[in-house]
Amino acid sequence: MTGAAPDRDDPLAFVRAAFDLPEGIIYLDGNSLGPPPRAALEALSHAAAHEWGRDLITSWNKADWIGLPMRTGDRIAALAGAPEGSVLCADSVSVNIFKLAAALVNAGAPAVAVEAGDFPTDGYILEGLSRLSGARFELLEPGAGPQTACEGGVLVKSAVHFRTAQIADIAAEEALAARRGVSIIWDVSHGAGVVDLNLAANGARYAVGCGYKFLNGGPGAPAFVHVHPGMADRLDQPLSGWMGHADPFAFADGYRPAPGVARFGAGTPAILSMTALHAALGVFEGLDMAALHAKAMRLGDVFLEGAARLGLESVSPGRGELRGGHVSLRHRDGYEIIQALIARGVIGDFRTPDLMRFGFSPLILSYDDAAQAARILCGIVESGAYKDPAFARRGAVT
Ligand SMILES: *Cc1c(COP(=O)(O)O)cnc(C)c1O
């Protein structure tokens, strides 16, 4: 595929203009840090200079800072297929997993489980919760799902796997979970903004996700937590700070949880970061998530086709199959190859021990970008250019 023809017919091509992208870069890391939408940069400088700089503390009311976590949550709910009012933007994914899993332990769950090889923080947090609460920590086999989790327990599971981009069948897993009384907390960090999660229709009751990946909220953007409206009022989350109180400005001595998912608030929200995320989410308005996912997969297909002659092992579902928004190829010298690609303007990332990850954000990339990135990858691998010692130096972040 040359890429030119599908780009001419791409109904999503116009979206790229909403972003401020550097010249000469093919950015294949929107799954790890989304690029800035122009609207996010504008909102950020307006909030800093005007709302904070001029209106000062009055902006809590005047700019509705106090309502920002739920307003931002509603934009996320819209693209994740969750009901309005069921998503709160707050904290990090790690902290939200803690709050949600702890609330389910408080409701009687005897164990907390994660699959081996899933995103590490998910398991780390559950280990800590286990030490604190006495709930048993279970490390399940990869892909084991709710069948092997403890009856009545909690399972934290990625909707799109960060290494392989394998998509979980949320509806099927929820059906299995229901039979055994397992509560699944879906970690949709690598899915939100790129796959059609359809949380409510698929029966997902609990979810957490990331604001800085495909949602393009900026480095360290706040995360989000979703609780099905029927469940939230029964949950007692232990980080019961004033921002989850029913009436924070009553300054009462006793804690009384806010109704619904708002009780998952804890401390004061990071207004500047959340302002950027809120504006970034505006890019998704009017876009069909199924169409975005289809484009992401086709971009990945074009890339895989272009790189096929290298014969590298892909750990992702293959060409034309269902997968999330990235593809991962295996190479012993993956780190060096990624560095050599970055030096040539193609930015992907490396996940130890040998995975090269390439993210295909359908908002910013053309089919020609995907084909060109594959050509540059082929050139680097076939010429051995990555063996230059300069590419072996490792930074703190890979
Ligand atoms: C990126 C990511 C996280 C990040 O967690 P933070 O606590 O927000 O840093 C968690 N889980 C998954 C699956 C991720 O991809």
C-alpha cells in the first residue's frame, strides 16, 4: 500500500490540524504521551494567565474550577460509552485503583487479583492494599481472567494490554465474572480515546484510566475513575478526603460521602493539568470511536505490511485482526533501534526486554506516515545503522 490513496479518502484526516505537531517528526508514541491539541495549549495559558493570574481565587466559582472534575469526567464518559455523571477525573491511575479496589474490599471482597505481565503499577497497588487490609493478593496467569480469580474478589485487568495491544472482551469477561461474584476493575489506560470501549453496553461496572495517553491531556494529566451509577452509593472509599465529601464547604467535623462517583474525590484537583485535559477532550467531540479504532488498526496494518520483510516477531494481534492502538515488534536490539529511529524523526518507545512499541493515534497520523515509518525502520535494521554506540546509551526513562 502506498498510503497516498487511503489518505485522500480518510474522513478523519482533518483532525490533525487540531494539533500543534513539530515539523519532520512521525510521532508513534501517542499511546504513551499524546501530543498537545492547540485547544489544550490555549486553555492552559488562559487558565494560568487569566483565571489564576487575574481572577485569583474567585475562579473556583467564576470559571467553575470546582465543577471541573465532573465536567471533565463527562467528556471521558461520552467517549467511553459510560452514562453522564459516572466518571470523575482525579488523581493518577495508581491512586484510583487503590480507592476503587479498597472500596470493594470494604464491601467484603476477600482477595484482590491481577494477571502477571499486566501493567506493573496495578499489581504493586494491590500488593500494598493487601498488606494494609488483609485481603489476599493473587497473581494470576496471563489472560486467566475472572474464572480463576477468588470468588467474590476483585480483578484489575487491562482493556488493552500495554505490551501486546490485545483487546479484552469486556462483555464476555463480565459475564464470567458475574457467575463468580468477581468485580472487575477495567484499566482502560491504553484503550480510552482509541478503541470503542462502550463500557455501559458491555456491562463494565468499574474502570480507571489515564489522561495523558490517547486522550492527549499532557504529561502527568489527571486520570479518571468510573463507577456504574447503581454501585457508587454503596461504596465506602477509604481516601475519604474533603473533595469527596457531600458538602466540603460546610467544614463539618465528620465525613459524609458525596453521592455517586464524586465520593472518589480526595484532595484538591490539579486545576491547570485538568484544564488542559478538559480542552484536549474537545477534539473527540463529534468523532465516532469505532471509526477512530478502525483507522488506528489500518494504520498499524500499513506499518506491519511495510515492515513485514524484516521478519520480526510481532507480539500483537496481526494484520487485520482486532487490536488496540499500538503494535509491538520484538528485536534483541530493540532499544538501540528505537534510538536510531528517534534520531531520524520517528518516535516510538521500547519496553524491556526486547519490545519496540509503535502507537498509531488515528487523530494525528496519516497512512503515509505509517508507511514511511516502516520504510525508515527497514532501512535502520537492514543497514545495521542502529549499532552505532551512541544509540546504546540509556536514559532514566525508556
Ligand atoms: C499508563 C498506565 C498507567 C499509569 O498509571 P499512573 O498511576 O497514572 O502513572 C496505569 N495502567 C496502565 C495499564 C497504563 O497503561
